Amino acid sequence: MNILYIGGGFVGACSAAVSADSGHQTLVYDLDERKVQLLSANDRDTVESCLFEEGLGDLLIRNRERIIFTTDYARVAAFLDTADAVFLCVPTPEIGATGESDLRYYFAAAEKLAETLAKRNAGRQDKYVVIVNKSTVPIELVDQTESIMRERGVENFGVVSNPEFLVEGKAIEGSIRPDRVVVGASREKDFAIMRQVYRRFYDATGISYLEVTPTEAAAGKLLANFCLFNRLAVSFDVVGRTCESFSDIRYEQIRKILTTDPRIGSWGFYNSLYAGGSCFGKDARSLAHQLRTAGENGVLVDETYLANQRQLERFLGRAEKDAAFSWTDKTVALLGLAFKQDTNDVRNSPATPIVNFLREQRVRQIRAYDPTAMENFKGEFPPAENMVYGTDEWQTMAGSDVIIIATDWPQLRGLADTLPERLPGRPLIMDGRRLWHHRYADLQAAGFSIIAVGSPFLRKV
């Protein structure tokens, strides 16, 4: 099949790579010339400097005869003459803090697509095409998309909702071996085309292929993200808070007690300073906004969002409250800038509000390090005398007054083993990911004080 992707970001690039790997001729259009150049480089390291997703570079190189990235819309117009499906993979950010989705990019892409589709096949439009919402969108947007097409004279088309459930850092694995594929359509003809798009999954064992209505598909995406976000909030704000409030309770032991109950399950039971990324917070507020618009309340959804915000604020506030620590004129080592491990994505990363907080507190210098995300973070916080980017973890921590662990990179875990020998100044440790929990007692005995999510204040011995 011939498949067009409009938007070459995290969702579009990864989905298109798997489409090409499935044997489809694939064209990806994006406005960002640099992104298109990097993704077209046929070099794994170059691709991953743009999107750090394990396996993406290899997949693009292996299928380079079937996938093209372009900024030339004339090429898109020519491709639409034979296109079977068009995936809309554009950003739908939040408008301020309202919960309402900013659909400017989506509508601009849909309107331009409609004008081009109406001219395909020399205006005859005799090739049927499905327009697929891959972006996370409001539940009833499918009706608006269809109206945009009809108002601009598009014929012989269908509109489908096909949300993604990808995990950043594992998007290629999740795209090749998904747990489920959800297709929302109103016509059997559209379902039939999507079965061909996803032929490798439709008959596969171990993969749930779900055919639902478009609104069910869109709602399912928002509700799935809310359920996951809520689980994290419960883990932070209830389980973790309990462990912080009583002595002789180890978070890891409580986790075992809870997760060995099959009714509860294991996903999301870890403690962190914040649940970041581009989806959970935005989608929770979008869901709450849509519920209120429909005349219902979104109190539980709102409280889940607030619990996440409260977690980071409380974590940072514990330095003064528990350790009587003053931030003024201090040097801070910030380990981790990506919102989570295995990605270079800094969208809604805890590191951003942490840096803003530290500047408000008038620290002398912030020394930041991340194995993949520093270049992206520099776009928000350029290097300066009081904002220095380290060359490695040890150089970043040397001479610091406090260490903040903000990202759960596995390579940070082993640093605790030699911390006493390498850091004679004994900085305050603020472990926002519990990466060093296996050495807390040893670090206390060596003269370190520790503030960790899920633990009471651990004062140096």
C-alpha cells in the first residue's frame, strides 16, 4: 500500500518506519528541514541525535527503499494520487492551562490536505483514501475532520481514528509488537483498508486487534492515559507519602506487598519526583475539560493532575523543611534532563521546573548532565556562567553542595557505590527516582544526608 504520514515527530517517524518495515511505500512530510535531513541520513547515530528511540535508525536504514522524508508538499500532492491512507500525526498541545486542545496545527494540516485531495487524479478523485487521526485529539473531532473534507470538495474518502499507545524509548518495540491495535471507523470499507495497513498484526497471535467506533477509539486513548497517570499519582501521593511519614517502612517492600496481589498488578508502582512527558498531564486536563464541557465534573481527573504537581513541589521543599538547607549561593548538580530514561525528549521534564526553582532560589551555579538530552535542553536553557553542562556524571557532581537525581537513567544507579571516595565534600543527596536506595544506609554511615521520594529524611550518621 501507499501510505502518507503528515508529521515526522516521535509518533509519525516511528509509525512510518514500521509501515515501511511492513512492506508499504511510505512518505513522511514535515515542515522542519533539519529534522527531515537527520531522519533521512541513513546513519543510526544521526537519526538518534534527532529522535533517540532504540531501533529507529536501524529500521529506517533497513527500509530506506520504502520510506522517504520530505519538506516538499508538491511531492505530497503527487503521492496522493495513489495514496491508500493518510495519517495525521501533528501536535495537539494544550492552550495555556485550560485543558482545551490547541488544534491550530491539526486544522491547518487537515485543510491543506483537503485542498490537495480535492485535486487528486486530475480532479476526478477516483482513488478511495482513508484519513487517519493518529494524533491524540478530542473525542468528537472525527466529525469535524469529515466536515473539513466535504466543505472543500473532497470525495471518495473515509475518516478513521487510530490512536497510538506507544511508550517513549520503546516506541519501535511497541510498534512492531503492540499489545493491541485500536481502529475506530464507521464504514466496513474503512475497516477493510486498515486491516491491509495492519496486516502483520490483524492475524497475529498475542495481539488484540480491536475494531470500534471513532469516538470509542479517541476516548479509549484519553482514558488509558488517565488510568496510567492515576496509578502513578496514587503511587506518589498515597503509597510514597505513607512511606515518607513512618519510620522503618521501605518503599520497595511495600511495593512487593502490593504488586504480588494480582488484582492490583505491578505497572506504575515506583516512586518518582514527577511524571513528565508530552502525554499524561496534557491528556488528563483534556479529558477533564471535555467532561466539564459535556456537563459532568472532572474532579478526580483534576486531582490526579494536581497530585503530580504537588509531588515535585513537595520534593524540592523538603531540602529546607527537613534538612534546614538554604539554596542561596549553592552549587547544584542536576543529573538527568530527559523526562525519563531511554529518550532525549525534554517535554514536560521535571528538570525544567527544577531549574526555574533553583534560579528563583538564587543558587550560584547549576551543573546539568544527561547522556542524550543536553542539546534539546540547551534550547530552553542556553549555557551560561550559572548554567553549565557537564561532560560526565562525576565532573558534574564534583564540588557540588547538593545532587538532584531527576531522570532514572540506569547508568546513574552504580554511582552510589563509589560516592564516598569520589565526593569528600558530602553534598546533600536528593534522589528523585530512588536510584540509590540500595546504598542509603551505607551513604548515611559515610556522612551523607539523603532526601528521597518514598523515604523519611535520612540524616547522616
